[in-house]
Amino acid sequence: MMECNKDEAVRAKEIAERKFSEREYIGSKKFALKAQNLYPDLEDISQFLTTIDIYISAENKVSGEMDWYGILGVSPFADEETVRKQYRKLALTLHPDKNKSLGAEGAFKLVSEAWSLLSDKTKRLEYNQKRSLKNFQHTTPNRAGHPSNVPTSNG
């Protein structure tokens, strides 16, 4: 019975890889999860799922900015230690020497880029300000012609 599942899991993984190559990451994830459910010990399946999740996050722009928090899988409010631990975990999983799955190298680069920005206090602060500023601009209704209640420096 398990062998039959394994064959089906291998087929599902092949479909997942094909969809991944076509940049259909959501569809790819669906088939990769199916493969994992059918045969959890399938070679490289959990690494491949990690890779897919990173590519999905990379496509989700937040206010036109790359979602570096999403790529690392941490909250924007995560402390430095949490960000570091998550980066290390992903870097180990995705390192091209250890992970031969499709897209792992690209995912590793994205994770490294996220880490280099989020581990730098100044860059992280600037990035957070850009994100929240753009979110703020999109969520506040435009009250053209009304003076704002924001105090100005010349007061």
C-alpha cells in the first residue's frame, strides 16, 4: 500500500516541480502538499515546500515593497533574536550544498537578502517606516481641502 502512495507522491511532486518552473507557486504548493500527505518521507519534499513558501512570500508585495518579514516567516514585531533564529533555520534548510530541490538557491538568496536588511537596525527602521507610511497613505481616506490636524514643526 505504501509503495502505491509513494508512486503517486512522486507524480504529485513532479507536477509541483513543473508548476514551480512555470512560476505557478500556489498550484505548485498544492501538489507538493499532496505529495507530502501521500508519502511524508518523500525525498526533499519538506525543503521544497519551504522553498515554495519563500517564493510565494516574495510575490506578495506590501505597499509595493518586498515583504522581507514574510520571506523570513517572522512578524514585523519580532525581536532580533527571533529574526536571527528563523534566518539560521532557513539558511540551513535552503543552503545549496544541502538542498538540491528546485528553486532552493533562489530562495536562499532571498532569505539572505531579507536577513541583511532586517539584521541592520537602521535599514530595518527605514524599511518599517516605508511600509507603514505607504499602508497609512492607502488606508486613510483622502480629505482633500481639509487642513490636517497634524501639528507642524513651525507650530
